[in-house]
Amino acid sequence: GNSVTQMEGPVTLSEEAFLTINCTYTATGYPSLFWYVQYPGEGLQLLLKATKADDKGSNKGFEATYRKETTSFHLEKGSVQVSDSAVYFCALLTEYGNKLVFGAGTILRVKS
Amino acid sequence: GAVVSQHPSRVICKSGTSVKIECRSLDFQATTMFWYRQFPKKSLMLMATSNEGSKATYEQGVEKDKFLINHASLTLSTLTVTSAHPEDSSFYICSAVTGGTGYTFGSGTRLTVV
């Protein structure tokens, strides 16, 4: 079946550190891939997405590249801020479906 | 951009009562909406797919008689938790399809059953 695996958190970093949150997926065909962010007490916001292999999604300094050969979509940011503290979800949408499949989420804590 | 309004943001109810949560698409028509439940420190669990004008499709293990979903118009879907019990306490989130691969989420409802 379709699934998403994320690195377990929490991830704790100091401000301006480099961030990587790993995400791998299992899916048939060519899924679209997403990163969502959830701030405390809120719903999810789309952070970035990629719809085909080798596409790079980027937003607010975050980037992720759709790697079909490694079935990965790792999230990176060169310099995190305290305001980036949130829960990050990797997700996929299968080629012919309409249901998002989420990873377990990774808590990011950034200390000043 | 597309906005989904979810109301209420927090609700506390007594055990045995029913609670209704609304999810509205403010500036677009949403023929399909999704309802999720999120447990503490856990991912989102899809509960059901709500289609305008037809019955909702529930995921395996979700009690459809307990979690009533109504999608009576293109801009409104409601989730009613009937005869709520403390184990129903959770964070409920709706989302709407906004075309293509776009999904917009509501801000969530924190339900506490006492």
C-alpha cells in the first residue's frame, strides 16, 4: 500500500542551524509529494510540494527535492529560526487518488 | 488564496451530549471535503471523505453512526460527534480539495469531553 515514513523527533536545533527532516515513501506510480507545517493549536498549512521526479519545491527558505530513485523527499533549510518551531508532516497523493497519506510528523524545536 | 473556516476552535461538552463541528469553504466551492482526527503527538487519521449531495465514505474502523457527516452544500460540511465520551476527546481537522493537487485545511477543533 501507500505509506510515508518520517524521521522520528523531536528535532532540537539552535537558531541558524541547518535542518534536515528525512522522508521516504512507498507508492505505486507517480505520486505528488508535500510538506505541511502545523503550528501549535492550528491546522495544517502547505509548506511546499513537488509533483514529478526531480522537481524541487521551495518556500520560506525550505526546500525538498522529489527523488524517485531513492523514493525520498527530504526537507531542508539552511538556517532555522525560532519561529520555525512546529510539527512538519510529509505527505503523498497518489496518481489517481484524492486522499493524502501522511507521515507521522516530526516535531521541530528551535532554541534561541 | 483558498480559505477553509472551521468552527468552533475549541469546545467542551458533557459526556453523552452531541457536538457539531462546521467546516466552510469561504471563497470556493468544495465538492469534496475530508475529516481527520489527530491524537496527541500522532499523525492525522483520515476519518471520512465528505462529498456534496451524497453520503460520506468512512474509513475502516470509524463508526459512521457516531461521527455523522453532512455535506449539504458546496461550501459546508459538518461533523457531529454523537453521544460523546471522553475517549472522543481529540483534535479534529477538516480539509477541502481546491483543485488539482491543492488541499486547504481548516484550523482545527479541540474537542474535550468531560
